[in-house]
Amino acid sequence: MVDLDRLERVLIGAAREGRPVTYGQLLAYFSRRVTRITVGALCRDLAHVERRREGQGWPDLACLVVRRSDGLPGEGYFASLRAEGAYDGPTAGPAAEAVVRERQARARAWAEGLPDEDRRPDDDDSGPAGETERAEAPAPDAPIVSPSRSRPRPRAPCRPS
């Protein structure tokens, strides 16, 4: 559904900034509306990003994508942790919050160790004048501005689970 390289860079930006992004913020960044279908497709894309970096020393970046309602990833995230044998607790409450905080802290520590320029040679996020832009995580309370759009898009509300 979305460009996996751009999604990866947005997640790295969120890790560097030490804050999560909501499903709605990510979908708005990619000029998508929040629907059951687009959230499901985004979750599949997050899984693709995780799988392609498996074994390369990358942390869990999907933990940075959360629901606005409670600040936790969705049910599918916890199902994937259970499938890996990494977590067997509930999807909400103190245990879930603790595992997500710990994983987000690992992602931040990893991102802080990256060089200033986390671009790969095949990246191409050229702006309208040909200048290169670095994909950053959407601001928590600011309108989302996609690199391909000149005017801000309002944040779409996240679907409560």
C-alpha cells in the first residue's frame, strides 16, 4: 500500500525523536484515510519492513506505531509478539504498556547510534526543486505534510480498537 522505504525512514525518524506515531498520522502522511482496510494494509506493510530487516541487528520499529486512544500498538502487533514467543500477556494494561515502552526504548537507543544521514544509496526523496528531503516522523500535534504535497493535511482520527 505504501512505499516501504519511505515507511522505514519515517519509523527511523520516530525512533530518533523518541516518540511513537499513530496509525492515523502515518496514513495521513501517505495521503490515505483511516479505514479498516487501510489500517490492515499498513499493518501488513509494517510486517514487511520488520521482515526485510530481520537478522540485520535492527530493533522492532513497528512498536512505534500506536493507537491514539491508548498509545499502544494494535491487536495484530501483540499477536505477532506471541507468535515469536516474545510476549504472552494481554494487549492492554500495565504489562502491555511495559513491553511496548521497553521495545520503544530499544528502538530509540538504536536510532541514536545511527549516523546523521541514515539514507541508503538507492533512496530518492527528491523535492520539487530536486533537493533531497529526509523523511521524518509526523509531529504529534501538527498537521501532516507529505513530501509530495505543498499544503498540510489535517490529521485523520484513529479508529479505536
